[in-house]
Amino acid sequence: MVNAKAKIAVIGGSGLYEMVGLAGIEEIKMVTPFGTPSDTIVVGSLCGVRVAFLPRHGRGHRIMPTEVPSRANIYALKMLGVEDIIAINSVGSFKPEIKPGDLLIPDQFIDRTSQRANTFFGEGIVAHIQFAEPVCPALSRILCESASEAGACVHTGGTYVVMEGPAFSTRAESRLHRSWGADVIGMTALPEAKLAREAEICYAVIACATDYDSWHETKEPVSVEAIFRILKQNMNLSKRIIEISVTKLREKRTCECTGALEHAIVTDAALIPAERKRDLAPIIGKYLK
């Protein structure tokens, strides 16, 4: 059992590989039934609140989007007692008004991934979570407020297309996604959001627009150099937003995320294999008593 605890977690995306400002730091190496997380989890105090930080791609950006061990990441954070996850994602924009350097707090996803394990369940246990509203509205609202207080140009609500990658979109794909009314495109918010909901953890995204994908006829297609230039500009701003948000998340949760599994598990408890009960105990244990 892990002794260190944290109420809030930050999953850092491209460009955010460490969390400056944490006090009383403890580095935790964890192993889960779903493998090891992306990297050592750093736990410390930020503004008087215990916060866990996990770089999604590993320090040094070693893990591509398809390879991110999302089940291990979310499971490990659940074991630490995390109730809220703030996810940082870099995205391309489909809207002229969402300019490179702007932030979006999305409230919907379109899943275009195809090679990722996206549930903790299976192998003798079935659960169907409600996912019509895929991010926590309470946490998203706090991120929006905090971003405004930090001086960011932030857009509230919108649809995030999650693609497999690692290649960026063709022009035809970009125009197709834009025709759907989507706002941004990225590679990493799913399956994180689905797994967080299964684990009854509140989850919301700070999407940092770095480019116009490849639909924009008057702009050059996205380049890695351009993306990292914008990311570097946004990282200090993202850290400030996190600091402000942490001070607003001290109250007890009242959102529906806290009981996402209450009516989702459809397998007769007596038929769930003992090994699965053991492996999923941090997630389903309270429903099997």
C-alpha cells in the first residue's frame, strides 16, 4: 500500500515535465496491475495542498501518445487518493478565433484513437459508465476561472478530437474534423478521461493551442518547431493556472464523478474472478462489500 497521499494530480503534457513550486517533495515509483506509470510520480505541497505530478510522456519525452500507459497512470493516481486530475494537453486549433497561444477548456471529445486500451474492465467483469459529459463540469469551471485570473486568453467549452498519431493530420483529415464543428485536435486526452471516470476521479483539460493544424490555407502546416516554441511560452502560464486552481479545490466534491460506477457494473459480484476483484480493489472495492 502507498503511504503518500495527494488530493489533486497534474498530468503534464508536451513541454511540462516537472512541476516547479512543490514543497516537501517525495518521489514515488509505483507498479500497478496494468504496468508501471509513465514516470516516477512526484508528490508535494502546492499552496498548502498535496499535489501529485506525473509527466504523461515521461521526463525527456520518451513515450509517444499511443504508448502512454494511461491505465497504469490513472490507477496509480487512484492509489494515491487523487480526487481531481488537471490534464495539460497541446492541441491544434480548427477555429480562427482560437489562436496559437490561446487556451481552451473543452467539454466534449470525439474519439479517433484505435490502438489504446481504454477501460479497466474486461476479463470477467463488465461495466458501462455514463460518458455523455466526459469532463467534470465543476473542475472545468474552476480551470476557466483560474485561467482568466492568470491573464490567459481562454475559451470555455468546445469539442476536442483525439487522434491516434504520432503523425499530424493530412489536410483532408483536418478539413473533415473541422467540418464536424470540432474546435481543437490533439493526441492524449483519451483514454485518460474515460479511465478517470471509471476510477471516479474528476478530470478536466487545459488545452494549449499551438497551431492551426493543417486546414488553414494561409498558414504553414504544423511543425514540431512551432509547437514547442508556443508550448514554451505557455508553460509558465499553465503553472500559474494550476496554482490558482489548487486553492479553489479544497472543498468536498459534490459532482456525479464521485459515483460513476454505482450503477455501471453489470456483472454479478459472485461471478467476478477473485484476481480481478483483487486487481481492481482500489476502483471497485466499495461496491463489493
